[in-house]
Amino acid sequence: MNEQELHDVVIRALTEVAPDVDPAAIDPQTDLTDQLDIDSIDFLNVLVNVHEQTGVEIPERDYPKLATLDDAVAYLLAAQPRGAGTDA
Amino acid sequence: MPSLGADMTSGTLLEWRVKPGDAVKRGDIVAVVDTSKAEIEVEIFEDGVIDELLVPEGTRVPVGTALATVRAGTEDEVPSARPVPAAPQPPEAHRLRASPIARRVAQQLGVDLAAVTGSGAAGAITKADVEHAAAGAVTPVAPAPAAPAPAASGAPAPPPAPPATPAGEPGDRALAMRQAIGALMARSKREIPHYYLQTQIDMSRALAWLAEENLNRPIAERLLPSALLLSAAARAAAATPALNGFWVDEAFRPAEGVHLGVAISLRGGGLVAPALHDADRSSLDELMSGLRDLVTRARAGRLRGSEMSDPTITVTNLGEQGVELVHGVIYPPQVALVGFGAVLERPWALEGMIGARPIVTATLAADHRASDGHAGSRFLTLIDRQLQKPEEL
């Protein structure tokens, strides 16, 4: 997936747990849990959803690296499998 | 119209999920009801055949109104119509007793526990019962529970009715919910002599164990600290009967199981506190998946009636917002509310040394009519003890 597609995946996952949020109003550089008033269960649901859509494994210690929208997209872009058998 | 929580006085029947002639079994969802708080899926508590729907969709009726009549037995039998339980249910009347392993096996094998007869203690469903049912063995359907008590006996007095507000508009719902919460909490503060206790708990072991455990788990199966706190609270409640139950008719009625109410804040304001059933006998995995499911459905407005009416003790976890402790207000007719604050790194003295440790402050608000500080203190100590042995939760 390219950057835009990953961006859309994250937005979709976020609006699933916070349906009242206007995607256009999300500040890409502000902490998502504070900004959207979501809790750890919501955030876990977002990450599970993103994992299912992208196949990217997200170890628990990396959760802080997905704290903002920009960070999350950058993390996924760097971590996503690049074709079968080549994800190292 | 069942009472879906002590703060409910009436409900609007939104949708029937059954029609006359449909066979139903205990636990089936038969209707969706709109309370002031949420849309709730209403289960039926006996087996039979739907005879007549008495309340049309879109109608608002008081708690206690008969919604439909149900014939006992199968369609071929002589009909003996009797009203669907409509009076407020005794909270523990329709609970399924099943061991955690039995629940897990039932889930794996796709067996509906409501249709399994338990052979264990007090009719509890065992693993063997589930396997028996899955193998297609003739398993008699669990008998329907006794007819519900009339509204006047055993049920708590309803709180003052909030002004009738048509549900539908978000603003109306938010207002109605605020009024319902206000009425219930005012009743709690008016009637319940609360006493409060608090203790600080070192979470080092619990969090270290959790991090290690999560390393080996796929993301969808990872545990959150909340699951450990809920499990510890549920087990401590099971060991402290004076805190787990209901104050009804000037007397304390202990509950049979621990159905842990979990306070869940809703987007746009307000909160609900539905139950995780048999939380003291659930594994951490079951609690975690139950919690995720409950939070998701609570916020989507799709809870079930038994979840709303069953809690025997409630936990509120305000740590997510960063506060250090919460002194809760008890949900009548329950007699205790457990609070957890944020897990914060704090200086902690141990064996003459001071170090930085993750600390959570656990609190208890309890009803002095049902228990004393001694029992409450024992309860918080038990929570602490459980959290020092996370591998046993």
C-alpha cells in the first residue's frame, strides 16, 4: 500500500471507534488518544483493525510509535511486508 | 418491559425480532428496546412459542408492561399462553452457570450454552455437558426459570421518573441520559450510607508479566492492564460476599455469581455499566475479549438486557484520563463500587530502599448497611494480593 492508502486505512479504523469524528479535522501531528478522546481499548481495536487491513505486525513496545496519524502512517509504510517472502 | 437497570422507568419498543408462531429458546434476542441510555437487545428467559405481540413497534411503555405472550413447549403442544416476563427481573434469575472451560469449549464447538443442561454443582454446565451436547446426544433443554416475581416483591423501588423525552434526537438522548444518571445517583447518595477506602498497589509484577505474555500473542489476543484489574476485582468480590449483591427491601441479598459491571463512558457524554458475566470464573482471555466486545457494543448502542440488569458489583477505571483515584458513587441496588486510577510511576519504599515503581490507587465505595470497613479492607487487600501473582489470574 502507498502512503495515501495507509492513511485511509488508519482513518477508517479511527472513525470506526469514534464515528462522530470528522476525518478532516484530525490534526496529523497530535496524539490521537488525547485528540479523539479514545481509550486503550479503542486504541487496541484501531491497531487490530489496521493490522488486519495491512498485515503489518505491531509489537506492543511499538505502540507509542503510532501515537499520531503521521507517525502511524510512517510506521506502517516502513513496516509493511514488501511482497511475499521478502519482509525481513 | 423489563427493567434494564435501576434507573429505567419506561422504554420504547423499537423493533420486534420475532413474530407470532416463532419458536424461541431462553437467551434468544426477541426485541430491541430504547431506554433513555441506549438501544438494548432484550432476551427471552424461557423456551416456548411466541403467541401474541402485545406492544406495537414505536410504542413507549412503563417498566412492567407485558410485551408479548409465549406458549410453553413446542408448536405441536396445547398452547397455554402466559405473558413474557415483564416485571423487573430478579437480577440473578436467568444466569447461566458454566465453568470457564465449558464456555471455551462451547465457543469452539459452536454450542449454545442456553440449550445445555448442567450436571455440575448447583446445575453448573461442565465441559463434559458441552461435549455431550456437541456430539448430538439427547440433551434435555434447560427448564425455564420460575416465573418472575411480581413487581412489588423483591424489586427495588424505581427512581423518580425522569421527564418523558422522545428518544431519537441525539440531544434528547443525551439529556434523558443525564437525567436518568442524575436520578439514580441522587437516590444512591440519599439512601446509601457510603464508606470509602483506598490503597496503593505496586503493579511492577503485573505489568512485567503482561509485557512478557503479550510478546508471544498476536495483536488481537493481547491483554491490557484493565483485564488484570478486572480479574483481580472479580476474584476478590467472590471472596467477599458482603460486597457482591443487592440491598433490596431493607435487607442485603448476596448474589450467587460475580457479574462485574464495567463503567463505560459513551462518546458524546453519559455512561453505562453493563456486566461481564461470571467474571470471577473467567480467564484473562475471556475477560479481555468480553471487555472489548462490551465496550464496542456499548458505544455502538447495542447492549443486551441481561448485561444491563445483571451487575452485582461495578468497577470504574478512570485511569485512562490520568486521574490518580476515584471515589465512586454506588449503583443501587448494588452495594459496592470499585475504582482504579491511572498506573503512575511513583517513589516506593521496599525493604529500606526507595525505588520508582508503577503504582495504581484502588478505591472502594461500599454500603455500610451491608458491610463494614473490615470487609472492605479485606477486599482491597485481596485485590493487591492477586495482582502480585498475575500468572494465577
